[in-house]
Amino acid sequence: MSNAAPITLEQLFRFNRGLPHQLAAISELEADLKANGYDAALRRDRDWFKTWSQDGKQDDTSPALKIISEFEGCRLQAYPDPLSGGEPWTIGVGCTRYPDGRPVRRGDVISQAEADQMLRLEVDRTAAVLAKRIPHWSEMNGNQKSALISFAFNLGSAFYSSSGFSSISGALRDKRWDDVPSALLLYRNPGSNVEAGLKRRRIAEGKLWAS
């Protein structure tokens, strides 16, 4: 079955590396736009997208962006960690560092455009780390990957096989896909002042995984 899901230009050009097949795909896209219009041309079942993706499937991380934005919220002035009352300071949509690696500091202020860009870059970075660490990553669908990206965005991209993460790591390692939602729910800081919010997030991630 072909994939007719739409793609935005922003999503597309985040992956642009100026490679020959990508430049060829852009030419095909321009011709498709002229002939058929935006709504028809910007779909993943078009010939230009097959050309664009010939070095590997480009994952749609929009479900991750949505769930992260929903639970993290967006604040343009740095705020303290709810558990420590201080570091790590957070800004934008749950970002604790800037794209150049600098940590967020008390008193920092950014624009909405900067917050959006930081979130997209951090999601891409997280996805790249998970793709290298988690076995069977390539066998997961976009919603499953997005659920794990949200989980890792919250608890760290190095969670797999790390201390304290044996339940979720084991489920992923052994391809016990049906066990992943219940394993995610274990990581909600029971007894803390953030448990209720984390429980809602883990349930949402589990539903996304299973969808």
C-alpha cells in the first residue's frame, strides 16, 4: 500500500544534505508542484519522494513533536527543574541545552521561533541516538519511534540498557512489543510531586506506541 501521508517543506528540508539524489528529487518536486498543486504533490507516495528517500526512509517525527509539546509546554524564559528547584534549567519546550551544547542558565530568554527550532533539533538528535542504541529500531513504525523519542526526551536518550531501565530495555531487546506500554508506565517517579503528570505522559506514550 502506498503512503499518501502529507509532508511539510520544513520536515523535508531538515534532512537536506545537498546530495545528488536529493537535488534530483527537488527538481522532480518542482515539476510535480507546477503540474498538480501543493496538496497532491507533497505526499509520500509521489515519485520525487521515492527519489529523495533512496538512501533510507525519512521518519516522520511529528507525533513526537506533538506529545512532547503537549506535556512539556513552552516557556520562553528559563525555569528550574521541578524536582531540584534549580539545575538543570529548562527553556522553550523542555530543552535543557542549546544546539551548540551550552546548558540553559537562570535568566535566559529566547523567542518562539528559537524555541521551535531547538525542539526540532533536539528531537532529531534524540532520534539519532536511539537509532544507534536500541536494537530493532528499523523494524518499528513511526508512532513507536515517536513514543520512545518522547520517553527519551523526558528521561535521557541514553536510557536503553542503563541502570534503572531494565524493564523497558528488556521489552525492546526481546521484541516484546505488547509489553512496552506497561513498561513505560513504570517510569513515573512514584511518590514524587511530578508523578501524576508523568503518569499521564507515560499513558499517552503507551497509546501512541500501540497505535
